[in-house]
Amino acid sequence: MSERNTQGWFAVGIGLIISGGAIYGLLMILGIGFAIGEASNQTGAPILAVLAIPGLMALGFLILLAKVIVDRLGNAEDDHYSKTVDK
């Protein structure tokens, strides 16, 4: 069997996933912002404080995601095994 060259497929797939997630996240933020704005207009209370807990959770997730990516990119042992281990 001949192997096909699929190196670019990974980059395209990850790019599509990231762009789809970014668009979805942007639309979600805009929708939540609109809903909170309308709710605070009707009640007159500052409802933005309600988003503090989910905001902290999202910030924690982003920090952990960044840690995983930096750890993976800086790990020479992972690079060695991915190049030398038989597949």
C-alpha cells in the first residue's frame, strides 16, 4: 500500500476547528451581551456582576489551555519520541 501525503490536512482541520470555535464564541458573547443589556435595562440593576463566576471559570480554562500548549511545545522528549518511535 502506498502512503498518501496528508501533512497539510492537520493544519486545515485544526484551522477550521479554531475558526468555527472563534465564530461560535464571538456570537455567543454578543448574544449574552445583548441579553444582559436588555435585562439590565428592564430591571435597572447591574446584572454584569452575574457573569463574574463564569468569567473566572473561562479565564481558568484559558490559562490551563495555554499551559498545556506551552508545555507541549517546549518538551524535547515528546519531540524525540514522535520522531523515533516506530509507527
